[in-house]
Amino acid sequence: MIRGSWEKDFFAGLILFFVVFQANGAFSQNAKSDSLINLFNKSTSDYDKMKLANRIASLNVNTDSTLFLFYTNEVIRLSEKEHNNSYRGYAYFNLGSFYGEKNILKALDYSNKSLSIFTEIDSLNSVAMVQTLIGSIYFYNGNYSKSYKSFLESLKINERNGNIFALGTDYNNIAIIYSAQKNQYKAIEYYKKALQFGEKYNDKELYSTLLLNISVSYTELDSLEQALQYAHMAYDSLIKTEYKEMLPHVLLNLSELYIRTDNLDKAEAYLKDVEQIINKSNKYYFLFYNITKGKLLSAKHNYNEAIKVYEFCYNESIKEGIFPFAQDVSEDLSKIYKSINMYKEGLFYTERFHAIRDSLTNSEKIKYITELELQYKFDKQLDIKLKEEINQKKLLSLQLKIIVFSLVALAFAIAVVILTVYNYKSKQKSYSLLNEKNSQIQKQSDELKDQRDKLHHLNLSKDKINSIIAHDLKNQFNSMLGFTRLIIDNWHDLDENRKLLYLRKVDESTMHSFNLLNSLLEWSLSQTGNIKVNTECIELKIIADNSIANLYAQAKAKRIKIENRIDSSINIKTDAIMLSSILRNIVSNAVKFTNVDGKIWISCISKKEGYISIEIQDSGVGMSQDVLGSLFNIKTHTTTYGTGNEKGTGLGLLICKDFVELNNGWIDVESELGVGTKFTITLPSC
């Protein structure tokens, strides 16, 4: 069981159900990890070791993530040797559950592996279980449509399979999707469907949870009488069971509702009940309790005491990073201070309320954008194989067309020769016809040559990409794999400094691989003509400042000063994103080949006939004429190490040249060994 996000009122937290850490067999929670690990190390049977690893992982899922991850991966390794798909499917399920609120890409990857295994072995109950997990992952990342789709798929499977004990959970989860989308009437409809199963099969935990969720939905609809009715039912159900975890939630819910209905004596009574059982180590419930206490004191017009409680809640909420609490508390404090004519303090908390609200709004936007980016990367990984197959088919089709066209041209030429011999006596007419046919053949020959040159260029591009993938990417992944295996194999023998050193090496290799893939993507888009150019009139200085800011840390590490001399009045007509990429690549190159304490400056000059030239000059090591001659040639282009031993991708300047030409401009470069290099980019002005 995991808890949903808090709504505007703190008691409006919904409870979402899904199975957490499933395993074959019942495992004693009192078993000691050390003794099980000892048995695991001594065992010679892969099957026994697989079961022991599963037990060790289950004991440490909430206490020691390192042990949990290690032994879960052992389950996967051993289950593959034993061809035990059931254990392997549950191991992937447990990893998906573990990463559910931590890393959506990993969570979905492991969950989909589990889903494939259970689908393959036709374990329908397990398939429904994984669909519920996938729905929960999407729910906590704000993708309600995909969450609903997975929950609905679980419901359909359980209905077809007659798994009636799981239907209550399915209905509850679907109801929470409707509640999150503010469709409380539909949510209540599904909660009540689920309620029948909780009551029929005496599932007290599910039954109590559903009663509380129904109360929350009625509260959202401002139907306080019905909200109270279901909150009392939830309380009555809970006190008859051993499931007490949710009791503080229900009591605070009741107290809050009675405050809203002006029945302050009952609100105070329930608040005192909470005080007897509240766990102060649970920051959410402890703050929830104090906020409700502050509301009760405020409702009784005991403003001095209410202010003390609220200010404690505000400070603790900020300290613990629970900003939705801090937002509501600052709003209530502002109202109290204004009501007692303390306007200065009221203004302070009004400003804090708006600042926190704006911060939370921006956080939600960032989370939404991040979720879209992660989903894009995940979908892209799934589609890459299909795209490769399609591209291969297109290439074969193009080659076949060229061969057919060549044969047709040859046949046509033979026909022309035969016709010329046949009409030998009519020389004038024959010569005229022959010249016409020769002209057509020449035109077709030129077209074939043009296509051959394009294919040759594409082959060079393909060879360059293959070279980068075969050498640069392979080396980076070998480095990452080597250091990762070194860390895993020698974890207990390495001191903390050595571990940090190796992890930094892995991080450097990962970042270089990421930059290389980004460059490959940008360059391949420009080569295939699939990139769209959106030209607009933009302020050049802003783009240059942003590009410099992205390279600040890299330049600072070498104490290199970067100076932007561009006047803010200069505008340029180009694609802003492409120009940012051009400037970033060239300035990054300048940093790479400039010594410590060097200088880089960016300036621009107006050219005649509506063009502006941007100059990027450094005091670096410079280049020879041979290097300059091959700088933009893909066939001879290579990458070299910088003055600080930095490694590049070998594609940056090629991307710059393509992007400049796509924006109707051109690029020039001047360099002198030991003096420095100057790149000049000329683009249309506004």
C-alpha cells in the first residue's frame, strides 16, 4: 500500500493499492539476513541459492537497498540458469516496484520485462498484478491516461479470470484516477463498487480504506454531511481490526470536518484521540496534527496560541521540505494576522504564500516536462530497432532502383545505335535524331553521377558514424563496464575515496557518451534533411550569453576568461536553437584548445548587403594549414585531445557548418600555431 499525493486540504489524501514485493512462498520476517547470506554462500545448488537470494531480498527491501538490489539481481541470474521464469518474472516485478517513485525509466523497463515473462508463461493473475504496478508508476508521475489504461487492463483480466478478490483493488485504483482528475462523482461510483468486494470478502483493510476515500471525495464536493458519515464508518471499521496505520488519518479527517461544520467540541475530542497515538517521527502526520490543532485554535479565536502552533508548523514544513503544508499554513497565518490588525506580519506571510505557490507551480511544470522527456526516451528506445529495419529496406530499395534505371538507360542507348544504322541513308534526319538522343543520355548520365555522388557522401557519413560507434562509444562503454565491475567485485575492499574516484570515472564516461550521442543525432538530422529550420529575428547578445553560461564551469576549471562584446541592439535572422548549438560547439572547442589563464572573446561586425558576421577568437594553441584544410571534411576529419586532455566527439564543427548553411550563411576560420584561432560565422541580419 502506498499513499497518494496531498490535495489542497491536508486530510484529502487518497490511498492507492498495489502488491509490493511478491515472492513465491511465505517468508518469515524474523529470519536474520546474516544467517541466510551464510547459507547462500555455502550452498552448492543453484535452485536453493535462488530461493535464498529471494528471501534475503524480501527481508531487505525496506531496510538495505544495496542488499536488496544485489540479491534480486542474483535471483535473475540464477533463475535464468534454472530456466525458472516465475522467479525471474517476480524479480523484475520487485525491481519495478522498487524504482516506481525513484526512476520512471528503470521502473517501466523492469515492469515491462516482468509483463513479457508472465504473458509468455500465460500467468494471468501475475499479468494483472504487473499491470497494476505499471498503472501505479504512471500515476505517481502524473500520466493519468496511461495509468487508467493499465488499471483497466488489470480489471479486465481479473474479471475474465474470475479473480474476484482483486476486483476491489482494481475498482479503488480506477476511482483514484477519476478523483485526481477532479471527477468526484465518477470516483465515488467506483469506490462504492469496490466497497461491495471489501465487505463481501471481509477485507477490513480495503473496506476501511475505501470508506476514507469516499469521505475525501465528498469533502472535495463540499458535501460535508456525507463526508462525516463515511469518515465515521471508516473509524468504526478500523477500531475493530488490527490495521491501525490509517487511524491517525481518519481521526484527523474527522477533526477537520467538525471544524468546517463549526462543531468545535467534537473536533477537539478527536484531536485529543490523535494526540494519544500520533507518532512524532512521522513528520507528515505530526505536522498534519499540528496544522489541524492550529485551525481549531483559530476557529475558537485563540489567535495567540494558533499563531504559535502555525509558526512552528511553518518552520518545520520549510525545514522538512513539505512545501504544500508551508503554503497552506502561510495563508492561514496571513488571515489571522490581518484579522487582529497586524498588517506587517500579515503581509509577510501573504508574500510567503505567493512565493511558495509559484515555486510549487514551477515544480509541477518541470516535473511534467521531465516526465515527457523520459517518456520520449523510453518510447524512442522501443522504436529504434523498427526504424533501423525500415531504413535498411529503404536503402535496398534505392539500390535496386539505381540498377534498374541503369539497365533501362543501357537498353535505350542500344536502341539509339540500332536506329542510327537503320537510318544511315537519311543522314540529316539521323544526325538530328542522334544528337537529341545523345543529349538525353548525357542528362541521364549526369543524374546518375549526381546520385552516385550523393550515395558516396552517405557512405562516408555511414563510415564516420560506424567509426565513432566502433571506437569512441565502445571505449566509453568498456571503461564504464570495467569500473562498474571493479566497484562491484571489490566493494568491501575499497575505501570511500577510491569508490568515489571510480564512480567519477564512470560519470565522466557516461557524460561523454551522452554528448557523443547528442552530436550524432544533430548531425544525422542535418545530413538526412529531416531537421526543420525556424528562422526568426532574435537578439544576438542573449543567445551568446546563454551559450557562454552553459560553458561557465568548463572555462572556470581552466581559469579561462570568456568575454561577450556583442551589443544588445544587434538582431539576427536565424533559427535560435541552431545558433545556440553553433555558438556552444565553437566556444566549447575554444575552451578545449586554450591553455590555462587564456582568453576567448565574441564580437560581431555588420557586413554589406544585409549580413552580420560573428567572430569567436581565442588565445589557444592554434592550427596548422594542413589541419585547417581538413577541418570540415568528413573523410579526413578527426578528433584530438584538448590542452586539459579533454576528449571531444569529432562532430561539433561538422554540425556547425551544416547548421550555418541551413540558415543561409557561411563559416570561415583563420588560425596560427601558438597564437590562436578565429571563427567567423556570417548570417543574414533582420
